[in-house]
Amino acid sequence: QLQVAESGGGLVQSGGSLKLSCVASGRTFSSYHVGWFRQAPGKEREFVGSIDYTGYGALYQDSVKGRFTISKDNAKTTVFLQMNNLKPEDTAVYYCAAALWSVNSRTDSRDFEYWGQGTQVTVSA
């Protein structure tokens, strides 16, 4: 059974950077797409970005393109979300999630079966 856990959140000033990690246990990410989602207070959970199971294809929400980068380590046990030029509107709880390689979508949270507990990212103005 795959389990995932995020880490790396914190408080940062506007314009700063943070790097989140999503670690797999039980299995590796070799057969799973890994996505990052976020949920701000009073808002629905939204897609941030995802990387496919090969580690070579990444998708991003328009608002984070050019600022966020998703990567996967060679051992396929950790996926990273590098967040640069952070803005106050990026403040949210960030979740990583995994979906089996065969699912149709890499942006729909309903296709992601395995979820972490979330890590808080707060960006001050």
C-alpha cells in the first residue's frame, strides 16, 4: 500500500521561495502520477501541478506557471515542488497525492487515490 507524506511548508515573505517534498513509503512512485493540490481557507481544493509517472511530463495551473517547478528524484521515492516568487495568494495547505499511471486525468483530484496530510504554506505581504 502506497503512503505519501508532505513536508517543507512554512512562513515566507512575498517574493520568497519554499521547496516542498512528497515522500512515498510502502511503494515507490514509479507507477504513479504525483500531483500537488492546495486549499486556502474558505475555498475549494485546487490543482497546482502534477508530474507523470515517468517523471518527464509536468503540468501546471496557469497562476503558478513560471514560478513553480515539480521534479522527481531518480529513486522515484520523492517528488518536489519548488515554489519561487511566492505571493500572498499562494497561502494554503498544500497536499501531494498519487494516482495510478493508467488514470485519464492528472489534474482532477478525483483521480488521485493516495493523499498526504498536507503542509501549511503562508506567504506574508
